Amino acid sequence: MNRLIPLLVVLSMTACTSTNSASTTEPTSATSAAATTEAQAVALASRYFRAQPDSAVYQLQTLTVVDAGTSWQVLVKRSDRVGVKPDNAAVNVDKQTGQVSRVLVK
């Protein structure tokens, strides 16, 4: 009986620890930082593309940024679209909020 009590304490601490760490993750699309520079837009877009389920198809070394007034438009090549047009994906990064939104590429 004396050996079971420490085992139960360790098991209950492990169970509590694993649930707390899972609940503290941040959503990938919600950002509160402004993207006033091209470098900040690249960082936010890179984080967005890495968080996608098909993140392996985005060739992040090909990122290009265009100043589109109130937002940055970030383009990246896709490895699954080689030889097929359009062969890239795009997102808009709002300059004031840093919000990343997907853009349809035609």
C-alpha cells in the first residue's frame, strides 16, 4: 500500500502536466504584431505557410514580397505545381494588424 501512493502521485502529476501544456498553444493565424516592414511580413507569411497541413510543398526560399498599399502581398512557389500555371500561392499580410489571409492565385 505504501508503494502505491507515490506511484499515484506521480501519475496524477503527469496527467495534469500534459493537459496544461496542450492548452497553452497559440493559434497560428492570430497575430497581434504589425507588419510595417518587408522583413516582418516575410516572417509572418513564413510562419503561416509552415503551419499549413501541406507545408512541405511551399518553397519558402522563393518568397517574394510586393507592397500593396495597406497590406503586403507575399508569393511563394509550390513544389506540387511545377510546370502547371499558376505554380505559386499567395497571402496578404495586413500592415497594421499583421493578420495573414489567403489570396486566390489565378
